Amino acid sequence: MSMDKVSEMLKKQRRVEGMVHGQVMPKHDVIETLVQRQHSAELQNFIAVTPSAGIGEILEGLPVEDAALFWQQVPDSRQNEVLWEVSDACREQLVGNREPAFDQTQVNAFELREGKLQQIVIESRKNLEGIRPIWIDLVNATRAERSYVGLHFGLLLPDPGDMTDLEVSTRFHIEDNADIYLHSNFLLDREGNSRSIAVVFIVHQGILFSLRNEDLPVFRLQRKRAQTQPGYVTDCNDLLLDLYGADVEYSADSLEGIYGTLGKVGRQVLSEAISDREAAAILSDIAEEEDLNGRIRGNILDSQRAINFLIRSKILAPAQVEDARQILQNIESLNNHTSFLFDKINFLMDATIGFININQNKRVNQLTVFGVVFMPINILAGVGGMSEFSMMTHGVPWPLAYGGFLVCASLIGALTYVALKHSEGRQAKARKFMQTK
């Protein structure tokens, strides 16, 4: 349907432009330019709402002349991604020897040389030729880019974003061709925006493929170690285990950060007094740390399942199994820390809410005191407003009568206030005496 629509627009464009071009009229060049702009705008509006895969399909189905005309309307910012969607023959007809590049995608291949990882930055399809990697790392790759890289190495590379809805039981499995698939969550700890990033691992014919849509500190750390330490990795299984181990270390560092934040919060909570504004800020900090702690716990449990799966799959060498068991021990230790932090968070939350309740009780107590102090005065004011008061003070000048009334009301209020404070003082002394005993 889209191809028919484009073909019809191109035919209409050639027919109208031919008619305008063959006519003699005033301002012929201006009119011809306006017609061309109108047709170009129509095609560009269509291209703007059509995905790159759809544009590539249209270019494949159009005749050569129509495809070249349609290609001229594709914006420069989208030409590279569209080139990934067309065949080599169509691409050569449109742009000659121009190769599609990995534009916004980070694709790195790593070869093992003299016990160290050697990084090869993949900027175009030619860079994939002739390499023998043990690790291919793709960050934010498009569907067409994943398809090409997977086809080059003989497998299908999925979108990491589509893997988050899988059941837990299907996130770790072995295909019939012995390829191993693992779909895990890795922690990205950024202040105020901590979250889990989906990562897909595929072990295919001795090559580890990792796919994710965001860069992660764990992967940068792993690359640095493997590039500088000879013998740090020996094969793709070592890389996979070390990535999980580095994620556990990163989670441990984040837990230390939670300890530090909760320590500061604890000193605030245990101070003598907290205002409502300070309590609100404390609750916000506690909630953020609780969310991070829960995310860490979920991620390390996910890593624990993945490592247990690798051990059960019996693809690891004996030394690698020992490394995997050590990672599991570290995870168990972190689980204990997350449980302790949950208890600490609950205590600080309850203590903060307790201070908020104390502040509210103080305000209620103040209102009660004001109510008790002014209650006799209100009664006297009611009496003073009656006609009987005028009868009782008959013959007394009204300034003197009402002045005396105000003085008596003030004395009664002051005596009531003093009596209440004296009662509170005696109660405080009694509590202090009971505490000393």
C-alpha cells in the first residue's frame, strides 16, 4: 500500500511538472519551482512518518529511476539508517560505494592477543571482515545493525528492550545449536536516577555477544582490566563470569553508598528536634535509598540465577566453576547486607514519622492550652455581652465598668496559664524521678 502510494505520488509529480514545463506563461520559472516544492513537501511528509524499514522496502520495490527520485527526498539525517535496510545491489544503485556506518551505535570487537584483549572499534561493515573476536559488544544498535552483525556471524541478535517481558524461567536457556542465551539486569547507579538496564548475553561458537541500549560502568571496568592484565581472561566464558562478578562488585560499592547516606540521615533523625521540612527531606532520602537497595537486591538475585544456570549447564572449566562459586558467596554476603539495610531503613522511617507525630502533638497541645486559657474569658465575654451586665453596673460609668471587666478577664487568663504550666512542670519532674529510679 505504501509503495503504491509513493509510485502514484511520483507519477503525479512527473505528470504535473511535465505539463508546467511545456507551457508558456508569465513567471514560468517561479511557478515551476513552487510546484516542485509542493511535491517535495508531500514526499518528505510521507517519509517523516514512515519507519526506516518501510522506506527501505519501498526503495527495493521501486524501479531504478523512481527509487533514485524518492531517495533524493530522504533527509541526510536518516540516510545512513535507511541504507542498513536495503540490499547491497539497491545501495550501489543509490549511493555507489558508500557503506552504511554504525552512526549512533557503539560496536566493539575484542580479540585475545598474548593474553590481553585487543579492542577493535567497528565503524562500518568492512571492519568486521577478517577478525576473530571472542567478544562482540553492541550498545544501542538498531534492528538492521543487529541483523547484519548477527548474519555475519551466523545467529539472530534480539533487541534487549524486548527481553524484559520474558518469564524468568525462559531468560536463561540453551538453544538446539548449543548457543547459550542469558537475559539479565545490570545496575546503573546514578544519583537521583538509579535503574536497571537489560543486557542480553549470547555465547555462540566461542564468541560472547553482549547487547544493551545504554552504556554501563561495569563493562568499561571489565574492558580496562582485560586490556591491561595479561591472562585475566582466556575465553568467552571467563568474560561472561567476570562481567557478572564486576556487577556484584559494583552493587557492593552502591551498598556502601547507601550505608553512608543512611548514616547521615541517622544523625539527623537522632538529633534533638526535627522540623517538618527537614523530616520531609529525610523521608525523601530514605525512600530513594530504599528503592536503590531493593533494585540492588533484585539484580544480584538475577545474577545468582544466571551463575547457577551456567554451573548447571556444565560448560565451565573447573577453575571457572570455582570462580563462579566465589561470586555466589559474594552475592550471599550482599544479600545479608541488603536485609540489614531494609531493617535500618524501616527503623529510620518509623523514627522520622515519630518525630512528625511529636511535632503535630506539640501543635495540638498548644491549641489545647490556648483553648483552656481562653475558655473562662469566653464565658466572661458572653456574660459581659448580656443586658444583665448593664443592669449590674447601673450607675457605674461604662469606661470604668468595661475596663474593670477586661482587667478581671486578663487576670483569670493569666492565672489559668500559670496553673497549667505549673501542672506540666510537676508532671515533668515526676517522669524524671521515675526514670532515675
